[in-house]
Amino acid sequence: DGLGDLLRAGPLVRIESDAGGKLKQATCIADVDAPIDLVWKVLTDYDAYRFFMPRVKELSVAMDGADALISLKLDTPLVTTSYTNRQHADVATHTIAVKQEKGDLSGSRYNWHLVSLGDNRTRIFYSGLIKNYSSLAESFEDDQHTLSIGVNVVSLMATAKAVKGRAEQLNKQQVAATRPAP
């Protein structure tokens, strides 16, 4: 497909604005050379985030019914960012709804959606809106919302690329382990 042709060069980010021109959300789209079940496993192995997600300084996971409460401390420039997200995973639709529960980034929300492309390939759609990331930084915001767009694009891209990298690494390891010895 046309989108697949564009994604061969790497992930893309789409910016959505509301009627007033304000950032509504950003979506990072990436194709992953791994089957959907493996990408899903990477996304829902919350404890493993500490090993491959960018800037994770501390992480704890608690379950609240079917939801995971993920508390993170990120090593971000100038200040440590701490927050708890509620993640609700739906395996039937391969979606994870993420909502900021407490701490920094108040009002932020994200959504993962995976689509199987067949041939052991998966397309990731990672959408979100990061809000209240820094009162100091937000004081420099311009009419074009340049800073907000930049923070959202970079954060979504880095996270999607981390999931893509982890899934492809695990897929290569699994393929190598199942090859017959010469």
C-alpha cells in the first residue's frame, strides 16, 4: 500500500488540529518486522519497559482489575517527570487505551492500535496528546503550538521506535532459535 511505501524509510507522525488550530493529537505510525502477537506481548509486558523504553529511571506496575497502573519516573531534561498511567488492554482489538492517572502530565492520553499486515509484519498506530509537560516550557508556546507539537512528535516517535526495535529484536532471536542446526 502507499502508506507502507512511505514507512519503509521509517516511522511517520501525523498531526491533527482542532477547529481552532490547536493540537488535538499526534499519531506515530510504524511498520514492524514481527508478528502481531509478538508486538502485543512487547506492549503488554509492562515490567520489561524499563529495559527498552526511553528515559525510564524507575518503574512499578500494579494491577487494578483488568487495568495496569504503571508508575514511571523519567529522566527528562532539567527535571524528573513522574506520573502514573492507567492502561486498559483489549486483546480482541489489539488496542491499549492509556490515560494519565496522577502526577505530572495531567490530562495526557494515548492509544496503541496494532494491525496485522500478514507475512509476520505489524503496523503500529500510537496516538496521543501529552499535556502539562512543563509550566516553564509551556510559557514559551507560540500561536503555532510549535513546542507542544515538538514534544508530542518526539515522545510518540521515540516510544513507537522503542517498541518496534524491541519486537524486531525478539523476532530475530525467535527465528534464529527455531532454525535447524546445519
